[in-house]
Amino acid sequence: MSSHHLTPLRVLIVDDEAPARARLRDVLGDIGDVQPTELAGVAANGVEAIRLVEAGPVDVVFADIRMPVMDGVELARHLAHVTPRPVVIFTTAYQEYAVEAFELAAVDYLLKPVRAQRLTDALAKARRQLPPDDQALARLALGVRRHFSVSERGRIVLVPVADVLFLKAELKYVTATTAEREYLLDESLVQLEHEFEGQFLRVHRNSLVAYAAVAGVERTGEGDGEVHREIVVKGHVERLPVSRRQWPVVKQALKL
């Protein structure tokens, strides 16, 4: 079957192993008559991939599942916020990951070493799926992330969750504060509390603090008969008030 009528799909290959990237390029070249593609770029991890996706439109991202810095599943979650959104096809050497990836609603998954016929089928499926389906990406968002995606001046900034000292609800946004600066997240504090239960502790109805950022608790206001408690944050001047309602939980969680 010839494909002269098909527009080439712009593809991005994301894999931390150079031989795997090279093989996928070769097989894409082999099937070019049936499924034409043009290479938008290659990346060794998810963070590099996001930069490339922002640099120009990409139709399909081939993402290895196991990669350092940011794995394929987390990459797919962040790509959910990119417009226009690319289709994600996971590649993996492990059958058990493939099943999990498929449940996470990638358009398809390919077991390594990638075979020409499977790749042809996956690209045909990707064409039918463009633009990708929202519900599938909503399911992807269920796992615990290692980065927050922040949209700033039209680009995505990735903030490592481990760098965030505390999260505060302000009107419609949540502010994530690191030692360097603040970022606005378009998310709810309740959802973040649920997702990062083991990493952040609610100290007030409008704030969560990272367990790792707690330097101690100070009592204030004893002179006027009303005792208040504040969390001392490592490496930051701001103190976070602990509400009376949350104090028993905070006390137990921090084993005070």
C-alpha cells in the first residue's frame, strides 16, 4: 500500500539508550513508504523531550518507559498540558510495563526490539487518534509525580516536587514555594494533599508543608493568653501558622 496521500507525521524519539534511539530511527526509515514520518528530534529523557515539543509541533512521541530524570509515564502526564498535544506511544523492553502503560492510556506500546509491522500498525493507530483523547490523559494524571508543570509565558517550567518547601492556596491558584522563588500551580490544595500524602503535611486549611522542610515548631503569643504555633521552614524566612484544628495531627505527624 502506498502512502503518497499521507502527510508525514512529525515524531520525537525519547530513550536514554543511544542504540535504541538509532534502531527506532532505522525502522521508521524502513517503513517510510507506508507510514511517512519526519524526525522532530531525539531526547535522552523526559525533560529534554518537553523542551523539544515546545520548540515546534510534534505529532507522535515515542517514549521509553524506564528513563532517568523523568520516565516515560511522567512525560506523558506533562504532555497532557501541551497544545497541540502529541500522541504518546510507549516503548519498553519489559512486557509487564507494557500492560501497565496500556492501562495508563498510551495510544499504543511497542516491545523492544521494535518490529517494522508493529511500528506501522502503531503509527496508523496514532493517525486515527490525533488529536488525543482527554479521558485517556485524565487517567494518566492519577500517579504520583516527581515534577509540577507550571505554565509561564507560554512555556512549561518543570519544578521538582522535592524542591518545594510549602504549598499555599491563594484565591484560584496554589503557590508552590522553593528556596529560590514562587510558582503558580493551577491545581487544588485538596488534590495535592491527597496525591502527596507522604511528602506534604496539612498545617492549615490553606497550606501544606513538605515534611523535609520542617525545621521545628515555635510557640508565639503566650503573653496575650492565646498560644499560636508556627512551622519554622528550613532555608526560608516565612513561618507557617498551624491552625488549632490541625495541631493534634501536626503534633502526631512530626512526633513532637
